[in-house]
Amino acid sequence: MNNPAFATHRKIGGDLEVSRMGYGAMRLTGQPGNWGPYPDPEAARTVLRRAVAIGINLIDTAHAYGAGYNEGLIAEALHPYDANLVITTKCGLTKMGPGIAYRDGRRKAIRTGCEASLSHLRLERIDLLQLHWVDEDTPIEETVGALAELVKDGKVRHVGVSNVTLDELERARSVMPIASVQNRFSFADRSQMDIVRYCIEHDITFFPYGPLDGNPAKIGAPLADQTGVLAAEAAKRSCTPSQFALAWLLALSPVIVPIPGTRSVAHLEENAAALKVQLTQADAAAL
């Protein structure tokens, strides 16, 4: 994987090196509503193992994905882990049923969620633990304070936040260093551009989730391109529209690490090949 237009690796928090293309494991859960175990665990294990085999060393999951089943599946597929493999997970969201969840940012919930993730993933320390959603009933300073305690206790290496506003991100950073932000962002959905610019300015890793529009019915194809720009730009570079959409994210800034998810090995390999698309930062900015 080599594209001279941008770096192929990123150091989260300044010391945790990951591939610029990660893998988002959310789709490997029961459907609908990301509830329960994935119905074809062997196929899921094949996808996870293939991701690692082609050089993806970042797997993104969450305690809420399948209510623990997703984390357990990752451990089944990849444990004992390669020394360079980074597994990021999330806490602060409790899943109660298909599509039913509530946010809980209280100290006890954060600690309990971390302990559950450590158990499911068979880890002694989580490299990056992210707050899944901000609990409107708990000040984010209190929640991030609980995460800071986990770092102090040696259970977590770095802390990130997800689905945050700019104000919430700044308040989180007033408590402790924030290594990453994970918000929805794509070629088609740029509503979070202020967060992206902030992360670029402050050298914070940005994980754009839904990088291919996050449309479960149309995996592997960014479809909100009403003007045909993606198809036209992809044709110029002999790549697919999906690959161009990912390459655009990669070229915007070295802090951006897309985490596309898929249930298909073919789509996984297609996504990873976006690292070879020739696209400069100037090209990305012009688009």
C-alpha cells in the first residue's frame, strides 16, 4: 500500500501507529439494529483475518455493537493478537435491544463498560477507548474524568470521543488530552467540517465513520453523489467511486483515518486499494 500523495500510517496520540485505512467492525453484528451475534461467524472471522493480512492494523468496534458480541467475535478471530494490531472500542452507550440504546456517561458506567470490553476482547489494556455518545444528563467533563482515571489505572492507553460538537470536544480537552474524534463525515456529508478543521489544527486523529455514506443497503458505493462528480473523478484515475471517496478523505489531511466497514472480503480489498489512488491534497481541497 503506497500512495506518494499522503502518508500510509498515522500515530494516534503521537505514539500509537496505525494504518491510514482502518476497518469498522459494526456490520459484523446481528440485524436489524446491530443486536446480538452475527449469523455467519465463520464468514465474519474470515473478513477480520483478511483485513489484518492485507496490512490493516486498526480494528474499530464498540461495546454497544451486538451488546458485546462484536468485541467477542474480534477476539475469536484475531486473539492472540499481533503486537502491531490496534483495537479501538467505545463506551458510554448501553444497548438494550435491536436499535434500542441509552447513553450513560456516569463514572460507574464508564468503568463498567471498560471492564466488559477488556473481558470480551481478552485485553489487559485498551489502546484507544472512545466515548461513544455524550450523555446529556452527565457533564462531559465528568465522563472524560472517568476515562482519565482508567488511563491512570493502566486499563486504557489513549482516550477519544465520538459524535461530539466542537464545544463538547473543547470541554473534553480541558480535562485531558483527546487523541481522536470519531464523527460522521464523507465526500457526500461534510456537515462536520468544522470538527475536521479543528482536528487538523490540533493534530488530533479524525475517524470519519460512514465514509462511504454509511448506507447499509448499498455497501461499497457512495451514493449521495447526485452530480456524478465521484464517478467522473474515479474514471480519471481508473478506480471505483468508492475508492475515490476514500482517497479524497485520505488526501484531505494526514490526521484522517477512514474506517469503512463491510461484510465482504471483496469490498474490504477494494477499500484498502484506495491507498493507491493518486490524489493530492490540492486535488482534495479543490473538490
